[in-house]
Amino acid sequence: MTTCTAPSRPTPARPWGLRRLGPYPVATEMPFTTVTIDPDTQTGVFRDGNGLVVEMGKHGTSSATSTSTVTNLDSRNDAGHDQDSQQD
């Protein structure tokens, strides 16, 4: 019969998260001071410190659908599967 004994003190290990930790990036000043909602378009309006509108760039919209089909009687999904997407 072989016996094993536990060490009197566990070996300290460095937590894995500390390997991923790095310095924070340098802060940058944002080109806007306030954001309000345009009542007609329901979009954000960004203004600088002088009250002038700041253009924040354009970004598109996207939509996607996904369907799976059941083709057998035991209600388990078979290989049938469709996906599509659209982006502006």
C-alpha cells in the first residue's frame, strides 16, 4: 500500500488573471461635451464645448435571421439550418 502525504504548505501560485493585466491606455479627450436627443430623428446630437454640433461618423445597421428545421417525428433537429444577414 502506498501512502501520500499532503505538503504542509501549498506552493503559492500566481493567479492566472494577473498575467492578463496590463496598464490602462492613455486617456484621450473626447471631441464632444454634451449629447442630446433630436426629437424628430430620435438620434443623438453631440455638441462641443462651444455648443456646435460634432459629427461622430456613420455606422450601419444590420439584421439577421436564423431558422432550424425539424424533419423527423421525434422532434430532434436534423441538419437543416438556414442563416442570412444584411448590412448597410
